[in-house]
Amino acid sequence: MTVRLVRPTSDLFDSWASAVAEFGDGHVDGSGLTAPVTPDRATLAALISDAERLADTSIAPPEDRVHNDLYWVVDGEEVVGFLSFRHALNEWLAEAGGHIGYAVRPSRRRQGIASAALRSGIERARELGLDRVLLTCAVDNEGSYRTIERAGGVLQDVSDQSARGMGMLRRYWITL
């Protein structure tokens, strides 16, 4: 398995659509998409455009957004997951979203993909000169919080984000 991060591309449409479909109507962390998602070419074209705009640090992001690098986690030519790296934290991200969000398609979990993707996200944070990054996950998402802890995550707190539709979240800092 050779996991790498790539920017969203229409070249991998079929694999992306298959990966998104595995999540059903649920939210896909790190994908840049809002559930429910119709994995069609129009959705992908809009996603690519949005991703390019948010990654371009020469232009200001929309008022409620931050600069963001959106990646697909790819093994060979298969999209196996998603990772979103936010360059900074706004109020929502500081409370509930964090710097890095990620997800691995259900059929490819428990194979070290999340750990590899998170390592790449941490490397991106270092490239940008950040001293530390915030990551969050649901309190009952053992796979995610163990991945974060293995990467050096230190639990800040458990926070009730029900008002934001997120439930109880574990919030971690990773010092770079």
C-alpha cells in the first residue's frame, strides 16, 4: 500500500464517486462536501472549483471560511479517503472542526490509511510554519481518537458541541 495525497481531480471521478457512495447519506469528514452528497460530475466540478479557490492564498477566502487544502487520500489509483487541512482556525473550527479533518472509506478502514493521511496533514502544517494543530473527533470514534493519540495528540477536553450539531467532541492538540 502506497498512500499519497492528491488534489481533487476529474481523472479519478469513478473512484471518488465510489468512495463517496460508501458513506451513504452521512457527512464525510475532510471531503469538502455537505451531506447528503450526490457523487456526480457536476458535484465534482463544483468541489474542484471550491477547493482551488480556498487553496489560493493570494485571494481572501469567503468571510465564513479559511484557506484550506483539500486532498484525496489515494492508494494507487483508488480514492481511499479524504483530508482537509485548514491553514487557520475561525470560531467554528476552533470549537468543533480543527485544522485537520479526515475520513477513510468504510471498506478500507483499519489498514493504517488514516495514520498515513494524518502524518501527511501534519507535514503540511509544518510546511506552513504552524507550531501546533487542533483535531477533533466524536467521543465514541475510537478509531479516530486512537489515530490522533498515536500521532502525538494531547487531549485538551471533551466539549459539548450539540448546539453546532456535532454532539460531544474530543479536542486534541498536536505540537509540531
